[in-house]
Amino acid sequence: MSVINLRQEIKRRAADRNHTEILVAMGYEHPSEQAIARLKWVMGSPTLGLEKGPTDYQYTREQFVLKLCQVLEIPEDGSLKAVKDASEYWSNEAWAFRPQLHAITGLKREGRSAMTMGHLLNQCRVDLPDGIWHQPLDVQVEMAKATVRKNMQETAGDFGPSGQVERYRFVYEKDKSLELSLEGEIIGGVIPCQETNK
């Protein structure tokens, strides 16, 4: 059973029961507004609240959904697999490396506090399209190049107090990056297609 099917089954079986009744059956002696809000969130979430949302001290996200399934008499074998698969997916999503794009300027450290430097360096971060990490590396590189060209059009390379951009750095893996020109062309770094298997 998938999370989508499990969600539909939960909604179907819970349709004629009120939230308080369900929560009492789940072990909440006197369901609070927070517990009711959590149940509503889980039942309304496309992912059954397994990736984010309200929590409490009684159940983890996974335990809450499984207990809800038990109360609604949904067979454990299908619900357990759906919850396990979804939890694993969201855990992997949460810990996945997110590629980064930085504008490299002539910014100097001298005379600036660590807090000021952190703020200025953060201004040099350029947002990449959402979900870029789901793409194959060659597509990521092309998306980074397009983002550089778009950023140059929008800013003319001016990053305010951080300075004028000299080049861009696309970090596509931990400790692996490409240097990109102001035109979005590769000018240095470890070129992915030329890497050797280690």
C-alpha cells in the first residue's frame, strides 16, 4: 500500500467518526486542542504528516499514523510498509546534499567581525531552482549555468557591500565544485564527466 492509498483509506474509515473519539481510542485520555490539530494535520497532509508537522510526547510521527491505522482497523501489513517507506523517503530527503551556488567577489576579511562576514557571505549565495538535487548531475550543471546567466542579467554582478562578482562556484557534492564564468561557462574545478572512479 502506498501513502496515497493509505491516506485515502484513513479518510474513508474516519469519515463517520469525530476527532475526539478517534483520539481517545488512540490513548489520549482527554484530547487537547493540540492533539486534535495534529490529527487534522495528519489527515489533511498528502504525506500523512510524516515529513513535518505537529508532534507531541505521546507518539512519534510514525507511531501516530500507525496507531491511527490500528484504531481505524486498517490492516497492519499494508500500513506498516507505507509508513516505513514514506519515513525513509522523507529522512533521505531531509539529509540529501543540496547543491549550492555562490558568487565569488573580492570580499576581504580585514576589519570585519565574524558576524558581519557571515552576513556578507550569505548575501553571495544564489538560489538554485527547487528540487535541483533530484536531477542527474549533467542537468544540475546546466541549471547552475542558466542560474548564473539569469543572476548576471538581474544584478549585473553587483552584490552590494559584498562587492562585484568575479566568478561563481557551483558546489555539486561535498568538497566538489565547478568554477563558472560570468557568462555561465565552466572555467575550473572538478568537471563531473572527467572524474575517474575511485
